[in-house]
Amino acid sequence: MASGSETTYAYDYIGNLHLDIPEAFTNQFTTIHDSARLYSRKGAWQVEIKLKPGRSQKKEFAEGWNVFVRQHGLELGDFVVFEHLGWWDFQVVIFERSACEKLSYPICEP
């Protein structure tokens, strides 16, 4: 990626089963992989990347995103920050409505 490119983006979680990837981010790449790896304090998750239905070239995190959401106890109003680490790897930090980083997660089966 060129200098000055978008490497971090954030979302206000609103309960989506899929999560849009900003076009300003995906437009920087000539090749979009079919999956991404999300890293958090809790571990790593493989998430499918696919075309958003009916939205031309818009991409979204699909299969696997719902598992990430459940295992991190994401709630309406949580704020999710994605930092691009290279390739399609992202460090993810979750903030609660209080603006503090979410440090406790539910105990869930994968």
C-alpha cells in the first residue's frame, strides 16, 4: 500500500450479521482475498469476505463475523476499531458505550 493510505477504520456496532468493509479501504487493493483474519485480545478468527448482495463491488465480512460478534459479546453501541496489519489481517479493538476498551468477554463455545 502507498503511503497515506487508509489503514484504520471503525464502526459503531448496530447488530449486523455481516459488516461492510469501507470502499475507501478496499479500493486501495487490486486483489481482494476471500477471507480475513481478525486478531483481538481473545485470539484470532477467520472471516469470509464476499460481495455485498446487490451493491456492485461493495465487500463485507460475512461467514465467521457472527462468531466473532458472539464470542466478544458485541452489543448495540459498542465501537469496533480495525487496524490493518498487512495482507488481510486486522487487529480489532472493541470499546464499550462508556468509551472504555471492552476487556471482559462472555465464555462461549467456538
